[in-house]
Amino acid sequence: MLLPAAKTLVEKEEHLSACVRKLDIRFPAVVDGMDNKVELDYSGWPTRQYLIGKDGKIVYKGGPGPAGLKPPELEQAIQDLLKR
């Protein structure tokens, strides 16, 4: 889901509600304040999946998350690596 950046806390809450419904989220979800303090304190951007070969070289590098996290692609890269 792509949503414009919220300009108010009410908009953030509306975005959360839309995401919970559309993505069928079944765990508690909360809204960060407008200062994004929790996101800034706990985010690990950019999230990526890497697979490193025995030679120390990158065999697979996923895109930045969360949209770039594609477990099936990583699984395929692992299978390909195991065939070598």
C-alpha cells in the first residue's frame, strides 16, 4: 500500500486503519507520534536481505524493505547456491 505522508495525527490514524483492514493485520498496531520518535529509535533502514557465498562475495542482494523483501527470491538464490 502506498499512502501519502500524513500531515496530522488523525491522518496517521486513518492510514493505520486502512492498512489494518486492507492487509488483514491481526496483531495490535499503534501509531507513532508526528515526531516519528519510535520509528527513528527502532528502525533499521535500509532493510535488505543478503546471501553471502562461501567466498565472502554477495550472491543475492534484495531491494530495500519492506517492499524489496522477497523471500521467494532469496529462497531461489539459496537453492541456486546449493547447486554450485
